[in-house]
Amino acid sequence: MQVIIEPEMFLTYMKGQGKLPKFVIPKKIIFSYLPIKYPEVKNSNTTEKPVSHKFFGARFDLFENKKVGVVSQFGFGAPALTIELELLVAMGAKEFIGVGTAGSISSELNVGDFMLCEKALRGEGVSAHYASSSEYSYPSEKLNLNIRNAFNGKKLNFYEGATWSTDAVYRETVDEGRKY
């Protein structure tokens, strides 16, 4: 399938305008829907603070070791994340993980609980452009195993379950909530 605009086309245009980021994109990227307060981030390898850059409207934090980048403040939802993701892939990034917050319709979960996503109900529209039609989307088993092992290794309590991905959080209905 041929698309009208490729991320590489936009990057070529931005390069011609002298507006491409002037730093090397690492292979591993963390997406955070909220600003990160780095003094609170526990990293056994470093205590350094990152250097912040602008990245097409988002904040891109790069640590001195340049092995991992953190992208935040890009907006909410799949459309906002996908724009950043596509550009990063076109610039060489290979591995991505998203961290953030979510509401809950489960009485078992409390504010501040950790949850490992086993599957996501596809209530948004972006995934239809990238994956074949199905009710749920599933994460990488290898990634989830690594996260589960990290949680267990740190002796963190966490839940495993499904999430509901939507671009219209104020339009989910009670009937849909009961169904899922």
C-alpha cells in the first residue's frame, strides 16, 4: 500500500528548513504522557540529569550515555503518540515503551497501583491503520516478561489485566463498561 506522506518526506523537508534535531536519536525510547521529575526516577547506572531538547513539539530528554531517550509532553492519545513514533522510527529508533497514567473501572485497583497490560480493547482509531482488524491488541510477550521480572525483582506489587484504549474518554458508555 502506498501512502501519500511518509515520515521521511517530512524529515527531508525539515532538514531543508534547518529544523531537524541536532542530536542522535537513540535506539531505545520511553514515551511518557506526563512530565517526568527526574530526581524521582531511580536509575542504578546514573544519577545524572538529562539534556532536554525540543522534538517536533514534544520534549526529548537525552542522557549522557545516549542509550535511551525519553519523549514527553507530546499530548494525549494514540494520534499524538503515533506522530512522534513514526518520526522516531524514520530516524532510527527501534524499541519503544510507554508509561503513563490511567483511570480504572475496577474496584480492585487504587490510585498509585502498577498495572501490566496483557491486552488493550481497541477503542481508538489509529490502530486500524497499522494492524489487522481485531477486538484487542496484544503487547510483546518478551517485553511483558521483562517488565514482570523487573517488578518482581524490585518486589513491587502490581496487577495484570486489560486496558481500554480510546481517543474519546468522555464518550465511553456505561453499557460498554459493563460489556468489557
